[in-house]
Amino acid sequence: MKVDFSNFFPQLSFTGFVLFTFAYYRYVITKADSLNFTDLLWKVFITGLITTLISLAIQLFFNLFARSTLVESPLTINFFYNILIALVVIFMVSTLVVWKRLILYQKSKRLLQLWGLFEIALVAALLFDFFNLKVDDANFRFSLIVLGCFSIILVFNLKWVAYLNFKQKWKGILFIILSAIYLYHFILNLLKFSYTEVLVIDLLDRVFVWGVFGFLFLYAVISILVTLFNLPTSSVFEQKLKEAIDFQKLSQSIPRGETKDQTYEILLESSMSAVFADAAWLEVIEDGGRTQVIRNLRDDDIQGIKSAIKTDTIKSILQLELKNEVSPGKLTDGIKHAKFKSIIALPIMVQDSQVGFIVLLNEVSEAFNREMVNIITTFVNQASISLENLTLIQESIENERYKEQLKIAKNVQKSLLPRALINNDHLTMSAFSMAADEVGGDYYDILEYQKNKFGVIIGDVSGKGTSAAFQMAQMKGIFHSLVAQGKSPEEFNKQANMALSQCLEKSSFITATYFDIDTTKNILHFSRAGHCPSLFYCKKEDEVNFLKCDGMGLGILRNSKYDDYVYSNTVNYNEGDTLLLYTDGITEAKNIDGEQFGSERLKDSFTIHASKAPNQVKEGIKDDLSEFIGEMIIDDDYTLVVIKFKDKGKNG
């Protein structure tokens, strides 16, 4: 083979234009990553339309001046032919780049290598065309066969077709058919010019042109056929895709922050779409109210449908009485209704309890099959999970709110107990209080209402928790009010009972012991309102005894008859004597055998530690209590108050 130098420069110009056009469209198409498949096919269509219209204008020119010597001039023919070459190259190369992007939609190493070889073969064809061989040449035909083989292998890469929906497939078919028509139109035009035999360069003598034309046309035909074959499955695929999307919506409805009502709407819409229902309604009973979502029904329709239901299973679902799981076949049935002939009913379960149901209706009989029931069951189950998650989230929020309130109540209760105990020349104190819950109902306090005269109280509110804590706050207010007035212990309990009768809950009461300590006379005057008898250590006798005094708890009897049950007692103390106040959380604390610590063990423990400093007395009793109960937990509030007396004569 020899290079035809008369053909060299025209072929060089053609090769340069092809490579430039290829580079341009490759840049444009690659840059437009956001284009979908139909957008790409639209670009092919619109490029072909513009180039075809221009070529038709050229054809019109030759038709209008068919009898003129102008159109027979070689110069004129070659001028318009070169324009046609440009149009053909633009359409051919732009389509080739789009086909390339479609073929390489799902790349693999082998496919990339194959396409790379194909492009090398096309460049080789451009170089081959410098020899200006004709179609009937053996080398020409061999080159064409090589390109044809590459084309046949590549044109069956059509995975992008599966990602088109039904509407996009029809659009794609239309655009590809028009593209094929453009190709056919350009070939006819090239043939007409080729017959003139005055062309400087004839594209139909180019292996590259025939190779690209063949590839483009073959890919167009295969694409149309494959797309047509995929049309029947498109609707099924789209339906399944929609079901998957609906399922995802239900799964993410709560994480997205949607409400229960929005979840019900999504469930009803998704279910109707999945089974092609003509009407539906959903009912949920929660928080004492009824939520109902209705589609294409009136209230009287619902009553009529309920009365037309024949099967017991569906009736029990609509009455929220479904107890056991039922087979899918029992969830659908026919109904004798003027408008609707088929029904599906499914229960909505939350935390193993039926809270509602969904009903789907169709105007034709036997409209619902087992697969539809399975789909709706999946939707309802997912909606139930979402509702359960929402319930758990709400409970978690409520718990956090409750914990925050308890934290506030704990701080309030802590502020109710005296921040500092009295430790002076007349007495020293130590105290300890522990609540069984976050807040408790034990209370103790001391107040010097006159010089060298102190009011001391220990109390225990019935019950535990925030309610007991608030009642304890009421007790503190009463204590400070009455002590400031210098009331005697008997009068204190009478007036405290009167005040608490107005504000305590009916089922609540408070046990308390009030002490009036006169350190100028070394007198301990007290009145007990049903509280645990206090323990008194007499240093001189070195013995411990209970301070006995009858009395009824505050708030038990809420009238003047309570005064008949108020008593008091008086004890003289000396230096070193110690008073122990406590609540029943200590004496009722149990060990692993269920045995209580009891009053006598407390007395024995106090006897051992009573001669020590108040803080040591407190710690000693706590240690003894802890040793007794072992690993058991004290399930009630418990409080210890230790007061050690000093002699007024020695201390002024």
C-alpha cells in the first residue's frame, strides 16, 4: 500500500477535525455528570436534529437550482460536501461519545480494556484512510471486519436500560429511533454526493466512517430491542421500587421526627398503593382517644362495610379483640356491599397489644392475593415498630424529665435539712439522713428560739418519694412557725396537727417527736406524736433508756379530739448525757434472713458508743447497722441525730 499524497491534506484535515470534535464532546459529556440517561439521549436527538435540518437545507439548495450550472460546478459540490462532512462528523462523534458513556455505565476492567482497544482501532482506521483505499479492497474490508467485531462485542453492554422507568424507556426508544433515522439520512446524502465523482475526499471510501456508522447503527438497534423487551417488566420493577421506598419511609418516619399521625398517613397511602386499593381507613385507639384516617369513604360507608363483614377473624380485628396470630388467608375476604367486594384487615400491634387496625377495600371481588397480604403485613409491622420506637422515645423523654424533677426535689429536700448543726457551750450535735429513693420523707431540725433554749424535732412522713418530700417541706414550715412562738411541746403537737390536717393528703400522716431543751435548767421537755421513742444515755448511771411518752401521729385524727392524745414528759440531764433521735428506717432494716435490726439492737449499739463524741456515736451505730444487714439494702429512709449535753455551770 502507498500513501496517496493527493489525498493527504484533505485526509489530514478530516482526521484533525474528527479528533478535535471527539475531544470537545468528550469534555462536554464528561463534565455533565449530572445528566441522566434520557438527558444524554436527548442531547443525541437534538444534535442530530440540528445537523439534519442543515443538511436538508443543503439538499433544498441543490433541488432549487437543479438545472443550474452552479450546482454542477465541482467547486460548489465540494463546498457543500465539506459542510455535510462537518455535520456528519459532529453528529457521528457526539453520538459515539454518548454511546461510550452508556456502555461504560457499569465499568469493569475488561470492559475498559475492550473500549480502549476499540478507540485505538478507530484511530488506526483514521491513519489507514491516508492510503485512500476503496471499499472493494481486501485490506479495507479486513479493517472493517475488525471494527465490526469490536462493535458486536461492545453493543450488548446495555445495563443502563434496567434503570429506566416505564416512561423513560418510551422516551429512550423514541430518541434512539430518531438517531438511527438521522444516520440513515446522512448515509443517503453521502451517497448522492459520492455519485458526482468530483469529490476531493469521499467519506464513503473511509474505513473510519463506515466503522463508526456501523457501530452507532448497531448499538441503536440493539438498544431499541432490549428496551422493548424490558418494557413489560418495568411496571413490576417500579411497583417493587415504590414498595421499597414506602417501606423506607415507614422505617425512617420516627427518626425524621414525624408524628404518629404522619406515620398513620404514610402507612395508609403506602398500603393503598401497594395493593391498588380503591378505599381504606385506619383506626387507632390510644391515650383514651380514637384516631381515624379515611380515604375515599364516608362514615356511613364504614358502618355499612362493618355490617357486611362475614368472617369472625376480620370482625375481631375491627373490634380490637384479636388475641392470637392468624394466617394471612384469614385477613382477606369478600364482602356483600353495594360498592366494595374485597377487603383486607390487619391489626396494628404495639408492645404485643392491638391498638388499632387498617382496612383496605377494592371494588372487584377476589382483588387481594396472598402476596398483597404479605406486603401489607410488612408495612404494618414496620409501622408498629416505628410506633413502638416513638413510645419508647416518649417514655425516655418522660423518664429524663422525671429524673430532672427528682433532682430538683432532691436539692429542695436537702435545703430543708439544717445546713449547720449547733455545737456550742451547751450541746454538740451530729446527724445523718439517707433517703431510700431520690428524695425521702425523714426530717430533723433544730432552732434556738430564745437564748439557751432550743427546739428540736425529728419526723417521718408516711410513704416515700416526692410526695413525702413535699409534705416534709410543709412540716418544716410549721416547725419554724411554732418554735418561733416558743410553744410548749404539747401545744406544738396540737397546733401542728391542726395545721397539717388542712394540707396533708388524706392517706398521709407524720410521726414526730418535738423537744424543748432549756440549757439554763438542764431540762429536756418533749412530746411524742407516734414517733419512735428516743434513747437517752445517762452518764452518771452509765445506762441507756427509751424516753417513754404516749402520743398519736400528726394528721391521723384531724379534729379537736386529737388533743386528748397529746402527752409530754420531762427529763433532767447532766454533762455527758446523750440523746439519740432516729427514724424507723433503722430499726426496721433487715438482714438476709429477714430479721429486723430492732429497737433493742439499736439500744445495745447506742450503749456501746454513747460515751463517745456525737460524730463517733453516729458512725458507730451506722457501722453496727451495716454489719447487721450485710449486703442487704435498706428500703426506707433512715435518720440519726445525736445530741450530747454539756453542764451549764461549767460552761457558763
